[in-house]
Amino acid sequence: MKNLLFLVLVILTNSLMAKENLVFAVIGDYGANSAAEAKVASVLKSKNPQFILTLGDNNYTHGCWKTIDKNVGKYYHEYIGNYQGKYGKGSDVNRFFPTLGNHDWLARKACLYQGTLPYFSYFTLPGNQSYYDFVRGPIHFFALDSDSHEPDGSKEGSKQYQWLTEQVQQSKAPFKIVYFHHAPLSSGKHGSNTRMQWNFASMGIDVVMSGHDHHYERIERNGIVYFVNGVGGAELYSYKKWVEGSKFFYSKHHGFMLITALEHAMKIQFINENDEIKDEIVIQEKKPGAGEHQNLR
């Protein structure tokens, strides 16, 4: 039985790679202008992802205008639409979709009360830019602002929560991915953020991605795969207290997630700064009575 399952997974994986597919990368807690950020960016760009998502903390340490280009554009300008920085040509269409982290909010005090103006001025994003959605291929993406300073709230029942609920209900996409900064589930230094423990299962969300804790982790609970991915360039953290459903934890090296998607399946990999695949899982479109995802490692 195990051999048969392995064969099915190999065939599925090969199919994902052989056909035309959607390929994108995910980074978190990265904007530190560090040697680690440079290594991660180099390996990431060698994979030629079509676009990049970020899980917040794009601009250490205080989210100031004077640091944002060297923290972000220096490494990822090729993906940023309407790029006006000094490190080269930007993208003709935006291919960089960030979310706000707590360090992006710190400019409200540390940088002459610039607030989130550096973030909103630097990036060109859909919707109200603070939280937004977009569709690529078989995936509907929902970017949230998990910070407590979000004017529309970041708790269940908030205006932002109601927006997400309504947008997900209207979505026809086979896969629905929510991503934001503060991890609702984490075995790391900061632990689980209860404010962001929304009822994603009842909404029909497939994957929840977050950062804030500077490690990589895969957690499976209530039919949802949660990822903590805060290893894009800032200082790494170790584990603190294991959470229920944690399947894989890694904090030895920095890295990023690479996701390859077809109409009915997604392969999600974590690749470290040495170009080593450390975690890998295939998630299939949810169907009544069918298995939803299978580990490859």
C-alpha cells in the first residue's frame, strides 16, 4: 500500500512539473538588507517564479522610507510594478504582493510619524492595499493585515473579517490561500497569535501562510495546512513550545517557499538558502470523501 501511495505521489509530482503550471514564491520577515536576504533572493530568483508573495516585515527595523528601497528593491525590484527605486528596472506589471508586518507599522513613531506611508507609496497593490485579493490560475489569494493597528480590525467579526468571508463565499477558484504576518499557530518564539485564529475552516480556506516567528513550520489542523515562514533574511529563532498538528519545523537556515500549481493540485516546497529542499507536500483540491493532501517527505 505504501509503495502504491508513493507511486501515485511521484506521478502527481511529475505531472505538476511536466505541464504548464503556475509557479510562485513566498518570503517572510525578509527586509533586513542582510547577507542572508541576498542568498535567499539569489536562489529564489534562479527558480524563475512568476510572482512573489510576502508575509510581512518587508522593511526592518522601523518601516522608514529611507530604508525601504535597500531592504526590498535591492533584491526584488524586477518583480515590483511601478518601481521608482535606484537598483534597476522594475516589472511592467506588478508581480510582488506583500502584506504588512509589525515592523512595517513601526514608522508611525520611529520615522517622524510616517505611519504606513512608506509601504503604501512604495508598492502598487489591488484594493485598499492594506488587505486585498487577486486570482492567478487555480488559486484565489487573500492578503490580510494582521496588525492590531489595522483601522478595519484584525479580529473575528471585524470589517476586514467580514470582507474576507464575503470574498471567499463568492470565489469559484479550486484553491483559496490566505496570507498575512502574525502566525495563528506557531511553535516558535512568539507562539500562536489568538487574534488571528479566525474560523478559516468554515470559510473553505485550503492554506494559511504567515510569518512573524523566524522559522519555517508546517502545521496541519482541521483540514487546513498552516505554514509559518519567517526566514527570508532576519535573525532566526528556535522552537519554544510545540503546537498540536505540527508536522515539520526548521530554523537552521534561511529560505523561501516555492509553490507549483495546476488546476487540481499544488506542490508546496520549502527551499533553504543552500538550494536544498527541506519540506515538500502536495495538496489536492478538496472533494467530499477524498484525501486532501499527502506528504512527500
